[in-house]
Amino acid sequence: MALILTLTVTIGVIQAGAIAPNTANEFTGSTITGRVNVSFVFNSDGKADLISNGEVVKSVNIQADGTYEFTNVQIGTYNLVVSVPGWTDYIMNDIFISESSPEVITILDETIYAGDANKDSIVSLADVSKLVSDLNKGIDASTVNSDVNHDGSIDVLDISETLQEQNYAHTSLPALFMNNGFSYNY
């Protein structure tokens, strides 16, 4: 009888919600880290943005070594845009964060290419043309992407960097983030 009474009281307390849920496993957000591959060290003028529903929800500066980190990323679907002036942008769409996401998600190293002066995600003759037209101009909002090597001036060195084999005719295409085991598909 005492056992039945104890079980009845315990069941009644659980049903009434008097016992707090186990909060040890509650999702508190993920950290997303990544690194941009570049051919030389640049100032921290690049940025990485997490975008949800068309709006930037988190933005961080890229460090001189190309690394970036977003902390406390909550449940949702995000697009990642990594942008450095004068370089192709790196875009990864559909990063799914769920309650089962790991604490730290590492994005594979992204490769971006120097010389994208017109920011169309491909290094081409159109970029060389823009560089020539911006040659020796001061750096402002309309010419910032022409300072490809980030040395504070637009000169023949920027054109040279653009025409190097590792940069010219390269494009950064969007990568696909897959939620299945947090694998990547390029």
C-alpha cells in the first residue's frame, strides 16, 4: 500500500510539472569557426557575415591570419558570406543549426582569389580594366576593391597580383553545407 501511495504521489508530481526538466543538455548555441586561404597576410579589413532571412544577424572581422569565429549561434538556417575588399567573396548557403548541432562547427578552409575589383566573384579582364581605370587614385568607397594587395595604394602591384596564375580566371562558387553529420559538399 505504501508503495502504491508513493508511486501515485510521484506520478502526480511529475504530471503537475513540479519536477524541473533536465537542463544539462539544453541547447545553448553553437560556435562556427573558419579560415580564409589567401596568398598573403592582409589587414583585418575583411568580414564574415551570418545571414538569416536576408538579414545579417552576426558579423565579425576576419583576423590577419584569415580566421573568424561566430559564437552563440542559435537554432536556424544561415548563409555565410566571407568578404575581403578586392578578393572574391566566399559564400556558403544553408548552414543548419539544430539542437543536435555540435558545440563547435568548423567550416573547411575557404579559398578566395585576389583581383576581384568589381566584386562579381570572378577574377577576369573586367577587373583588370577597373584596376587600370583606378590606377593611382585615392582609396575611397568606389576604389577600395582595387587595392588588391591592401598596401594603401592602387598601383601596378595590384594588377600584377590580379594577373597571377593562382588568381586570374578563378571564381568562388557557393559551397553547400549539409546537416547530415555536418559534412561538406563542394
